[in-house]
Amino acid sequence: MKRSPLHKRFALLFITLTALGCGGGSGEEESTSSALPDSEGLTLYAPMTTDSSFLLVNQEGETVHEWSTTARANTGRLLADGSIVMLLDTKAQPTKFGTGTAMIRKLDWDENVLWEYENSDLHHDVCPMPNGNVMAILWEELSAENLARVTPSRTDPLYSDVFVEINSKGKIVWEWHAQDHLTIENYTVSAASSELTHANAVEYLAEGNAFNGKASLLVSFRHIDTILAADYKTGEVSWEFGPGKLSGQHNPTLLENGNILVYDNRNAGLGSRVAEIFPETGEIVWEYEAEGFYSGHISGAQRLINGNTLICEGAEGRIFEVDPEGNIVWEHFSPDDAQVFRATRYEVEEIAWPDLTIFE
């Protein structure tokens, strides 16, 4: 480890969507709690079981609040008012059958359904946006023109990803088709795969961000070992990184210093790592590796306000925090060691907690 100096079918139930945001998940709204409890924050995650619950756990590993679902949970984002936006019942691949129809659901603190959007092609991630809309990922089949660009050549269907912005009425108001912006000829596709890209993460970077100052998407494509940034207004790819340097990665996020943090899954022989990338040069300026640390799929990482890094070793159901030197300072396992797609720490001041007794 080292450090550097330095859019298909949908149904809608709508009540109200408040302002949402990505990153830590709490949006641009400020918490209105006048007397904040003394706490190091709460961690949100969902064991990937048939009937999942999203759990909030404290630093003692105790579950202090939960949102039950009747579906298999993927990922969730906590909002500033204490509500949650979650992605449920998604398939791992476009050609597989799921346990139900994939949906985005918003619940308030007391588990009342505020909003739902169903679409069988939803998968992997959902990102609340500052304008109250949500950004999501859908599978779509490559056009005949783009399929002809694939190496090695093939005639059977191949899928890519379209990133869609969905408003509070369930209407897709913006979309970005990866197949129309990638240089497809640059990638080799496995003959056994039904997918070109396999997006597994999306973050909306608001205008003025520390990366490039422009409204952008930061996305991860697992099957081509690539993370990239695309301009929200023009659709152009402004930055790309990964082939030969990342492998099967998940959960890239923008840090306050303009760098990118990513969970690099890699293979069992190398083990996984968490890497901080300096975008201008592609230099890895910090990384965490450890003997036995490995998850070949899912997983994620988050830089915390205290400078430490929260890591979700998803296949093992393990969530832990390391300091800049790589020392483990907190560790938690999901119930029965169930797999976890992603975990997110929320600081006390980020949320207007509806129930402060959770800190007692």
C-alpha cells in the first residue's frame, strides 16, 4: 500500500420526490437537526437475500433502524430527510430471469411507499440527483450498426447500457446510450458474454465539481475494465481509465480533491484493492491491499470525512474502515455473512434524522 504526498416497460406510483443527491446520498439539503448527537455516523447496507432489509448500523455494529422489503435488494441511497431510494429485484445479466420486476422505490423513514418506478431492464445502481430526479441504468441491445463493430465479430444479440434520468412522474427526460459514445473497436468481447459493457455504477457529478467543473456522469463498465466520465450536456466522453489497469471494478466516486476512488476487484491471484486515481496522469496515489482481501464481484469503497476509507468486501459480507496507513479501525459482518452490494457511511450532520433515539 502506498500514499502520495500530495429507458421499455414501467409502472408508476407517485406522491412526492424531494430534492435528492448522489455521493454520500443526502443531496444538497441541509440537516435541520438543532441538537446533533455525538456519533461517528451510521452505515447503510442491505444483505443480498431473497427478502432483504436495508440496515443502519452504528459503530458498535448494532442495527438501529431498518427498511424491510419484499424483494432482493441491490443498493440504496439515504436522503437528507431520512427517506431512502432503493433498487430492488434486478437481474445480474440481461438474458437471465429475475425474481420479480426490477424497480426503484422510495420509502420514508417509517417504510411508507412514496414513489415507485418499474422497468424490467433496470440494473445495478440508482443515483438521486439534486433536481429531484433519479439517474438509473437500463440494458439495451446493440444496434446492427454497432454490433458490426464488435471484436471478435458475432451475430447473436449483445447488450450495452443506457443511462436514464427519470422525473417524479416516471418520465425519462434524458438518456445517454453508451454504445453511441464508446469506441467499440477498442474492446474485445468474450464470445461467452451477452454484454459489451455491464455498467455497475453511476454517479452524477454536479456542475462545479472538483473533477472537471462540468455536469457529468461518472460510470463503471465491468466487462471492459473501464471507468469514464461523460459530459451531461454534450454526451461526449471526457475521461476514460482502466483497461490494463483495472479489472472488474465497482463503485468509482469523486473525492473532494478531484481524485477518483474505486474498488478494483481484480482476480483471486492478485486479490482485490481499493485505489485512488489522479485523473490527469492515471497515477495510483493511494491504495489498500491486504493478504486474503478479495471479492470477485460487487463491493465498493467510500472516503470518509475523517480521511479514513470505508470498504465493502461484498462477496464476504464484510464492511470495514481503514485509516490512511491501512490499519483496520472498524469492522462489521452482515447477518449470516450474506453478500453486500455496497455500504455507505452517513455522518450525523448529513441527515435530518426523524428519530434521534437511534443514537441512544
